[in-house]
Amino acid sequence: MSLSAVHGTLSSLKSCQADIGTGMDIVTDVAMDLAETQNEAVHPGIAEMEAMILECAKLDREINYFVDVVQQVTAEFPQVTTQQPESMFSLSAKVKEQFTERIARLSDDELQNHQKVVAFKETMKNSASQAIRESEENVEELDEDLVVTQSQVNFTCPLTQVEMKNPVKNKKCNHHYDEGAILGLIKARHNQKKKCRCPVVGCGNSDVKQSDLIPDQMLRRKIQSQKRQNNST
């Protein structure tokens, strides 16, 4: 096996991570459906959904560790080729050793702080709060046009000025952006050796970090629901 084949395998693993992320979003949607159907956020099925989210988070972290270890080890030995099978075996052993060490240090706290695990918990918390509000205020009788107007305000990304596809919330300033747009801005500012300021006019948050961003599943569902309503009309 050559190093080019190894890097090809890493690319495949990264593609798997995207599928894992999509799966975690689907699990969150199912949990939200359970909460809405049963009119409660505490439901046996939701606990099962949370366990699934944690398993996916663990797999995602393990892939990250493996990719990092392989890249670090192969960077130390760029001269290894298929003509040096003994060196490839040595690299494999080194990768296995370091990967095992990294996995042993993987803590429950790290899984609980996984971006999509945090998003799941916040979504369930918001679902519970929303159910209480709807029960107390009888939201069904509110002016539908007013509700739509208020929701649409948050549908537009302050960076792209178009409707968000994958909204994320900044836990520091509570502003929303489309995930791809804000990550692109953070990367661009990082390359310029600068901090990323929140793009919302008047916001005092001058240092937006990727670790501050949490996927907003409820807002994503609202956007998708509004889009379906528009298409049906």
C-alpha cells in the first residue's frame, strides 16, 4: 500500500463524517417529532434518540482522531513508498499505538460538548419551552401572518442575505448565520491573522469562533416548513 492510497482512504472517512452529521440531524428531527406528537419533551423514545446521538458523536470523534494520527505519522515519513514494505508496517504499528492512546483519553465530557449533542439538548429544551408557551398562550389562535412575518426575520443569513439552509446560533451573542457562510468567514479572517467579528450590524461580539456555533435544528425545521408551505401555494 502506498501513502496515496492511505490518503484516499482518509478522504473516504471524511465523507463518512458528513453522512454521520446528516444522520445526527435526522435523529434530532425524529426526537422533535416525538416531542411534538406527544406534546412533551420527556419521552422514552427521546432518551433513545439521545443515546444514538452520543454514539454518533463518539464515532465522529474516533474518525477525527484516526485522521489526525495518520496525517501526523505520515507527515513524519513522507519518503515511504511501496518499495519499503517494512516501513509501511512500522507506520501502521505507530498509527495503531497513537490512535489507541487517543481513544483511551476520549471522555464523556468531550462527547457531551460535541456540537451536535449540544444542539440536540438545546433543541429538546426549546421544544419543552415552546410546548409550555403554546399551552399557556394558545398559540394556535395567533394571527398566522404575524407568526410567519416574525419567523422570516430570522430566516435570512446576515452574511449571504439569502435564506439559510443550515442555520447555526452563536451561543455568545445569540445571532444566527448559515453554517457554510460563517465558517468561510472565520477561515478567511484566520488566514489574515485576524479575529472574526459577528456580521450582525451593531453586535459587539468581536471574536466569533467555530466552537461558539451550535446548529439550530428548530430554526432549520421552521425554514423547511415555510418553504414547503410556499411550494404548496
